[in-house]
Amino acid sequence: MERLFHLIYRYRAFILFLFLEYLSFVLIKNRTIYQQTKIVKAGIEISGRIKSSTSNVSEYLNLKEHNKELQVENAKLRELLAQRANSPNQSPRGDRPPSVLQQYYYVPAEVINNSTNRFNNYLTLNKGAIHGIKPNMAVIGSKGIIGKVESVSSNYSTVVSVLHTGYYVASKITPSGIQATLKWDAESSEKSRLLYVPRHLKINPGDTVKTSGFNAVFPPEVDIGVISGVELSEDATFYDLRVKLFTNFNSIKHVYLVGNRLREEKLELEQELSNE
Amino acid sequence: MGRDLIYHISAFFVFVLLQLFVFSQLNFLEYGFCFIYVGFFLMLPFDFDRILGLIIAFGTGLILDIFYQSGGIHTAASVFLMFIRPGLLSLLNPKSGFEIGMRITVNQMGWGWYLMYASILIFSHHLILYSLDAFSFSLLFKAMLYAAVSAIFSLVMIITVQLLLFSKIKT
């Protein structure tokens, strides 16, 4: 017994090293769970304050560009509005509840921190729990998708960027309607990949990729990018597709958080199904 | 001893606060990122208690991880750096041996010795950090590239801060 204690004492640094490394691996593996803890939320709040004070300076430098982007988006929305007003076959609204009529609601926010050069990128937004932000809300920009909310402190929220090697987005290719999954491969901040498109389908480069809305985070029909590269090797089951993203992740400033009023209902229903 | 303690505590605050306020969003050559807080570990005394060192590395890494919302990658990399440091120090033992109260800085150890010491530790720290961030073998080569570019950036910045702030204080 005494010998054992001697041995432990002799290798105490090594044992402590192994123990601490084990703890860090637990933190890495359970990242999403521990992101909801109080201490991490306090960390988000503090780092949010620091980052928003430093991002104030860079904001003025890009003001012109951001204004232009917003104007382009406004024009696009006005066009859509005009189209809607002119369309003769408007569906009767009847007495459907507001949660169905306006399933998605939008909250504007500003990006105060953003990374594109890591393997798993995150953003910080200046809206938090007191503005009604919840985890798993979608984040979109004026040109296309950006990511989804991961954790929320009272004034800030952190967002998993589409540029994250562990994040999958349910998407579809238009106009053909082929289902696919978008996942980043850490190659470049402008491009991503489409997975699981079987080889018997016909894919045209230049087709637009949009969200399918199947995973209850993004609304359907949100722009993602265009197919920029199609490859199919001899023995592959799936295509090797590259997507040029519409969003320029290096210069995003103004974004919208999108909440889904029917999300809970959809998840509950699906949960019931999988329990049976 | 009291003076030494103040010296190292101030080193901790200087390097960690620089990381959080100045280098939290600065890029270098697209891939590079400066992890200047590592400079604090490099400056700890050569005979620093191993157990205490590991615990301090764990705590510092955790602060960074909470700030960057990065799980435990800074923690794992910092603990690893602190674990290999004593071994590296005895391996690189200068000809005259270490003197009591000697500080591990460019001025006291010389450029050649310090560059060797710092680059090995910084690169291994960054390599662990980026490999854990990538968490897949297919990205390992890319992780090495990121680690190498970032290590150069961090090394230059650490030496700059050290020469500016920590070289005039005499023991």
C-alpha cells in the first residue's frame, strides 16, 4: 500500500496532467450542454461587452458598403411586395390563427464578433434573452443564410456559423427540388459542400441552393448559394458538389434572427412519432 | 519572492488582457491568429511547481475557452504546454545551468536559446489547439498549416511585448 502511494506521489504531475486533459475533453465533447450553464452565459455577457466596444470603431469604416447592401435588399423586398399585391389568386385567409399566418418572425441584430478562419466558426450578436432570442433561432443576412443561435445571455447571443465543420443544413437544389445537406469543409470562407446527392440525378452547375425548411430552424426558400462545381468519380455513390455561398462572411454586419412560432409543435409531433 | 510574485501576476494580466481586448479579432495572412496569452506560461520561473503550473494552465485555458466559446480546446492545449515545459527546460539546460532567480526572457537567456524554447512550446500548443478544433484527421494537414502561421504571429507578438514591458525590470 505504501508503495502504491509512493508511486502515485512520484507520478503526481503526470496523473494530474491526464486528469486535466480528460476534463478538457469532456468540455469539448459536451460543448452544447455546458454552453447553457450560468458561468458560460456570464462569459458571453462579458465578452459581448468587450467586443461591442471594439466593434464600434470598425463599424464606421464599412458604413457605406452596409448601407448599399441594405438598399439592395429593400428594393428586392419592395418588388416582392408589389408582386404579391398584383397576384389575383390570393389564398383566402379565413380564420387561421396568427401563428400560422405569420409562422416566422424577424428580429434585427448587429454582428459584434465574427470569425471565418477557424474550423468551427461562431458569431456574436447584440441581441439576447431580453429581446426574445432563444437557442435554435435561424440567423439570415440580406443575401442568404448565416447560422443558428447556440446560446443566449441576457443581452447577447452566440451563433454557430454555416462555416462550422459539424453543422448540417437541410437544403434543396432549385428548380429541380433535389434534397441535399449542406456542410462546410473548411476549404474557404466563400465555399461549402453539398452532401448526399445520389449519382442518378442530373445536376446543373449554376443552379441555386436554398434551405428546405425541414429541420425547423430555417424557413424554407432562404438563399444559400449557387452550385459552382460538379464532380462525380467512377465508383462514388454521391456527387461531389461545391457551393459558392451568397453571404460574404468576412463583412456581415446587419442580420435578422428568425423565430418559428410553430417549431415546438412540429418537434413535439415528430417526437411522438419516433417514440412509437 | 514577493517581487517575483508581483512580476508574474502582472505578466498574467498583461498577456491575458491583451489577448481579450486587442488580439481577440486580429487576423494575420488569413489563417493566422495570435494567441499571445501563451507568453505568460513561457515566462514562469524555470523551477516552478509542476502541480501548481498545471492548475494555473487549466484555469487560464478555461477563461479563454469561456471567452471564445470554444469548449475546452484552449484548456487542453495550455495544460499540454505546461506539462511538457519542465522536460523541455531540462533538455535545453544552458551550459552554465540555470541560476536561482533567473528570468526566462530574451534578454537573460539570449536570442538563440529563447527562440528555440519559445517556438517549440508555442507550436505544440497551437498544434493541439487547431487539431482539437478541427477534430478530424482529414483536416490535420490544414491544422498544421494554421498552427505554423499562427505560431509565427504569436512568437513575434510575445517577444515584442516582452521586450517592451518586461525587459527593464531588474531582479
